[in-house]
Amino acid sequence: MSSRLLVFALPLVVIAIFWLMSILESRVRRDPTHKSYFERNGLLLGGIFIGLVAFWTLFLVTLPYLYMVVESFHPTLTPNKRGGPDDVLTIAQYQSFFINPVDDALNTTHIGALIFTIIASAAVTLLNFAICYPLAFYMAQTGTAQKVRLLMLALIVPYWVNEILRAFSLRLLLASRGLINQTLMWLGITDAPIDFLGNNTGLYVGLSYAYLLVMIFPLYNAVQSLDRNQIEAARDLGAPWWRIHKDVVIPYAKPGIASGCTMVFMLSAGSLAAPQFLGGPRTLWFTSIVYDFFFQSFNWARGAAYAFILLTVCIFIVMAMLRVFKISLGETIK
Amino acid sequence: MSADVELENVTIRFGDFTAVDRATLKINNGEFFSFLGPSGCGKTTILRTVSGFLEPTEGTVRIGGVDMAGTGPNKRPTALIFQNLALFPLMSVADNITYGLRVRGIPKTERMRKADELLELIALPGQGRKLVSELSGGQKQRVAIARALAVQPEVLLLDEPLSALDLKLRQHMRNELRAIQHQVGITFIYITHDQGEALTMSDRIAVMSDGVIEQIADGQTIYDHPNSAFVASFVGENNAFPGKVVSASDGSAAVETSIGSLSGTNPRGLKVGDAAILFVRPESLRPGSGAQDATIRTETLSVAFEGNMSHIFLRGPSNKPIAMTVGRVGTSIPEEGQSLTVSYEPNLGTVLPEGKMARE
């Protein structure tokens, strides 16, 4: 129990330190024209501002995550043993990801699921980029205003449909006796139905579609601000179309590309519905494991540990990619 | 290498709007040719057609005798300098200059040699590693010229490239552009709405209005012998006296205007009864009386002293405003309110058919 208390006290300690520092600064460097925060905003309004910001950052952001961090360093216990002598700090939950506590062997199932999740998410990101870049370029540079509005509408309206319905509709479309297979068989392209769901086609299609907008809008924003004369100048100097994209458009849109790719990758790796409904029977998405720990075996500690493993690995990969493509983190959130 | 450019009956339409109407002209090899006109007159459209970004609706564009129909901008022997320069902000100066060579697959050492050579030409030696954003306006301008010249175009197209610069730099760049043209010896096609630029730099000028080429001639001819009311009113200052032709004889004509009968040359061969406008430039007027149909009685409204000369604003009969410019030497400047008789040499007046005038 003490470790949990300590963690909840941590934000208060940080706040107190900053408060003291500001008091110290106003003592050391006295500026007679400077009015304090409460003098400027009044006690009531100033108090409300501080209260709202504090509620947002402490209760909605900091504390839940801190609680999960602490939880992930505790053993799995039944409620009546919590706070008892067995409730000690441990890294057992993290170890269990590598070594299965049941048979003391390498935990290939979970490690494999993580690797698959990462690779599949990267593939979804690439696929999404390949689909969205031409679309975004068309919308930002070549399309007429009217066509662009229509296209935007066609992109956005389907997102009003909820995620589960969307996933199941795709499932119907891709099923062994679904529309696509029937058409293919009717056309004589294939004799037997193709197992789109079993070979994970459904998974990739579903995930790509789910995060299409997340990719398109950063790309669109980035490409839109590119001066069209730059494209024409490159063309006038003799560049073929692919070189114009490689040398002029993509370097310019790099922050937008990084932003879109980061978001799609993070969201794909952390998504739950699409992999569960559209993945093949042998496909194990990492978030499904986390979900099962929380809601099937009520093992919050291990679930939290797994969630943090996923988060850490994803952040590490994104940072590495930003490094490779020489983009600063600040540029991607512009 | 340099090439001539021919337009034959080039018409360009955007929907119902005719941007360029049957333009026919030949720009000679090695010439500095300007298109001069107010914004929206179609001059940029012509330039984009020559560079290949637009295909003419009708007519033919030939460069060096070769029909350019279906040839894209990346395949034409032209290079375009954009109004906003359109330098690549993420590339260094040298990479900007040699971009055209890079897409042609020319090896790096060769490119760097060429970059040094061009940086020398534009008087920015050793600045190839800088970023474009580190350069001043005039330097960017010169880099844009070097980037276009690097691909060794036969024709260089310039779309109001000086409009972003301040006045001093603009005047300096005029001389520099002219010097560069002499040095590289290729055809320059220059687009501008600034008559000073067109007059000082060009071998010949095409004056355009509403998609129509009004006159093609060298600067002095355009200024002294305009062939339409638009050219007379757009290039330089001019006093316009509309009226009807009352007499016409070998090369001269008299026009009955609201302030009396005035005469001038008759380049378009107008006949008695034609609606006409007589143009007299402010600097052609001088105090004192002259020939009977080249003399106007006026009253001085105000005088604007400009240093090397003075602008005198006069009021003629029936309140007609008239502008006169006098130099410092030999002429006394009238006082405001003083009545004044002014006159001009009849061969310095020009009688042109009534037509559209340039907006002030």
C-alpha cells in the first residue's frame, strides 16, 4: 500500500517544488511592475483556472497512468491479500512476458504476438501511406475545390458508422461466401473461395481503413501549403513526375508524413476491435492479450505490465524512425 | 545554343473566357523580348504556353522551328523564372542551381564544377553551401537565374521576376539581367507590367491588352509612335483629347475636340468624320503659342516640383485637365492661378482611332 501512496503523492511533491521555485524567483529577482497570477485574474477566476487545469492533468492524465505503472510492479493478488505482507514491489509481471511462469520456458506466444503486432502495424502504416499520399496530393494540389469537397465528404461520412459495425460489414464482404469471393468465383478467377480472413487480408484492410483519415489529414495539411510553383519549377527544369515527388513534395511534406505515420502506427498497434473481428483464427494481436488479462483473468498487474511493454516498444520504434528520417518530434505535432 | 520562338494564331481559352486572342509574332534568336501589359492582359498565359504548362486552344507554338504541341515543360528547351522565384527551400544554393542537371543524371563532380561556374556568373562565388533562406532578395533573384541557366536553355522565360524587390534593387537588377543576357546570348522573353523595365531592357516589346497584342516594336517606337489609344495611354503619360477628324492629309490630321481643333500625325490613316483621340505627351507641351491648331489657352492649377523637372497641372477650356512637364533649364515655371498659353509641335501630337484606354 505504501508504494501506491507514494506514487499518488509524487505529483503533489512536483507541484510543491515548482511552487517553491516560483516563490524563490520572485524573491530574488523582484520586478515591481510584475503582477502576480491572482492579482491579474482575480481570486475566483484564477482559482477556477487552476482547479480545471489541475483536474485535467492530475485526475485525467497523470494519476490513472501512474496507478497503472505502480500496479504493473505488484504481484497478482486476490483482493483480500492486497496491502498484506505479500503485496511487495516486484518485476515479476515484466519477467513473465519473457519467461512463462507456468512452465519456465521462453514465452514465445507473447513475444511472437508482440513482434507480429509491430510488423503488421508497420505494414498497415506503409499501406495506408501508399493509399493516402496520392489522395492527399490530389486534394491539396491538383483537384478543383468542388471535387475536393466531395472527396472529403466521401472520406468523412463513412466514419460516422461505428467501428464494430464497420468491422463486421468488412467481414461479411470478405467472408468465404461473401460478396468478393462469390464475384471472383462467378468470374472464374478462382475455383475455391479465398480465405481472406484466415490469411489476414481482412486485418490489413480493416486496420488501414480504420485509420485512413488519421493519415490523410496530416498529409493533406503538409502538401497543401507547398507552393505550386515549386512543383512547376522542378518540372520545368526537366524532372519527371516521380522525381518531383521524391525531391520536392516528399521532403517538404516530411513532418506531415511523420505525423500521419506515427499516429497510424501507434493506433494500429493499440487497436482492439479490428484485429479481433477481422484477424484470422491463428492471429494473436498483442492488445487482445492485454484485454484478456484485464477482463478474463482479472490480472490487472500483468495486463498493465504488458500494456507498458507495448507502449515502450512503440515509442522506441517511432523515435528511432524519426531519428533515421531526421525529423524532430516538435515538427510532427505542428 | 539559342532559338527563336514563333507564335502562330495562338488562342487560349479558359471556358468562355479568351485569355489570349490570335497572337501571332516571331521572337528572334538572341533577342530580349518583353510582353508589357496590365495584370490580367494574358501575358503570363502566353509565357506559360511557351514554357509548356498550357497548351494553346488553337494555333501553334514553335521553338527553333519545331512545333511544340504535346511537348511537356520538362522536355522543352526553355527555362522559366517564376514571379516568386520558387527556389527549393530545403536545398542548398548549389543544389538549387544544379537541380536540372541532377535530374539529367549528370555526375556530382561535373555538377559542382558547373555550380561554381554559375555562382561566378551571378557574383556569388563560394556561397553554394548556404541555404536559400540565408540569402537576401537580390541574391535569391540571381540564384533563380543561375538555376534556370544551368540547364542551358535555348530560351529563358522570366515572369515578372523583379516585382518582389525594392525599387533600388529592381533598377540594379535591370542592368544585371541585360548584362547576363549579353553574356549568355540566348533569347529572353520577359513578362512585366512595369513599362520602365520593358523600355530599359528590351530589344522589342509587345504591348498587350485584354488578350490582344496591340503593338510590337522597339521601346522608342512604342513611346513615340503608338499605334492605338491603349498603347498611347498605357506607356508613359499622355494627354488625351477625344473628338472627330475634321481634316486629313498626307500623314497628318486635325481633330475637332472639346477645346478646339488640334492637329497631329495620322499613323493609322484616319479619314474625315472618324472618331479619334489626339494624344500629346506632357513633355511635348511648352509655354508660349505655336501653330494655330497646336495651341491651347489654359490656367495653371498647381505645380509639383520634382527636382529634375516640374509637373504642371493646367485647366484648359471647358475645364479640361491637361498635364505639362517642364525641365529646369530654359523654361520659367508659372505660378498657380496664372493664365498660360501652351503649344506643341504638330508632329509630336498623334491622332489615333477612338478605342479602349488604359485604366489609371
